[in-house]
Amino acid sequence: MACTEEEFGELLGGESIIDLSKLVDASIHGIPQKIRGEVWKYLLEVAKPDKSEEERQKKQQIQEYQESLSGAISNPEIIRNVRNAVKRFKVIGTGGLKVEMDAVAKSKCENILIAFANADPEFDVHPSSISRNLSLLNPFVSALGSESDIYNCYIALMRKIQSQMPISSIPAIVLRFMMYFRTLIPSLYHHFEEEEVSMNDWAMIWFQYLLSSILPFHCLLRLWDTYFAVDIGLGLHTYVCLAILLNCAEELLELENTGIISLLHHLPIMDMDKIIAQAYNIRDEIRANNEL
């Protein structure tokens, strides 16, 4: 059962040490929006449980962010592409419609991606890569106020992705996902084949973007609460995607090619607690069949 905002406040309100194990246990079941960002900082190890270190660490992180932001970028294409991508980027607003970010959010995204480019010599200047970065960054912009906090949480996520789901391994991960899909939901898999829906039409982006441009925003935030809290981390993503397909199967079976692709790119509101529970059940089923 999800903890209330007051219960999270008690966990965060320790005078000297935050009990991280209790905070993790509570976060698995969802975090209230008002304190989501603060909790994410601990789950992503951006903030330390020892509060005596808090002020020193915060000053150091702000200083490092400012240094990354003010560093000279030798490639002007980076700044041009970041600014153009931010200008075009839209977020999913009320009612599922895509709307432009407000000016403050745009400024934060632009600054953070430029700072990230300064810190990462392998930063990909291609517009599609920058769009992916924006989609992964936006949840932190919504949950946190400080640019330094947003930047450091985003860096923590990118490290987690590099460790658990690097871009180079995504084709192999998606192929395995498709094998599970064929085994677990054969009727839907064959329907996709009949309608000539390729995995490149939808599955690659589900993994590259961690569903960040696909799920309704509040569903995405709830999902990431669990991703950041559990030991398996992003390793749960494959099974979450299978659970989503199971929940959407009835509707998808009624659709033809373009309708299928449209739904897979704009998923409906779902009960994410149910999806996450199903994901664990699917993982256990696959493990029992020695297919992991």
C-alpha cells in the first residue's frame, strides 16, 4: 500500500540520518508528487542519507553544475541543435494532448543539456538523440525545482541506463523481448505480423525512451518511482512492456496497422500498480520456464 505524503515526510524528517531502507520500501509503491523529487534524489544517490553531509554536498553539486554549464563548447552545432530541439519539444498535458513547455522549463532543459554536453565528450549532437535526452530529462524538470538537482538526477539516470540498458545493447534486449512477446501473447504477436507492424515501428522507442514519450505522464512518474527503488531497476522494463501489451491486447486486436502503431505511441491511462505487479508475475513465469 502506498504511503501518504505525511508518512514520507516523517521518513525524510530525521534529524541526522534518513533510514534509506524504509524510504526505498515506501517508494516501491509510489511517491506523492509534492515530494517525489526529494525522494528521487535519495533513491538515485544524488543526496546522502547522512544529513550532516547535506550542505557541503549541495554546495559542491551546485559548483560542479555551474562549471559544466559555463564550460566552452567547441562544437557550435551542439548549442544550435539543443536550442532547436527544446523549442520543438512538447510534453503530454491535461487530456493527453501534447503542449509546449513553459519558458522556465525550456530554459532549464536548455541549460542542463548544454551542461551535460560539456561534461560528456561523447554527447550525440543528432536531433533524434537530443529529443531522447529531453524525454528522459522532462520528468526531473517536473519533479524538482533546482537546476543543479535536476542535472544531477538526470546524470544519475543516464549512468543507470549506461550500466543496465546501454544503447548498444538495446537491439539485443528488444529481440529477447519480442521472443517473450511471441511466447506469452501469441495471438497479438501474430496479429502484428498480419498487419505488418514491425518492432522498429514501436518496440525500439519503448526501450530507448523508457516509455518517457509513450505513457501518460503521471503513469510514467509512478513507474519510475519503482524503477529507482527496486534492486532490479531498469531490468524490470522488459516485463513492464509485456504487461502493458497484455493490458492493451483486447483493444490492439481490434485495430489495423496505423491504429496499432498510433496506440503503441500514445498509450492509454493504466493502473501502474497493476502493471508493475503483472511485470513481476511475468518475470517469475519466464524464470520458472528457464527462459531468463
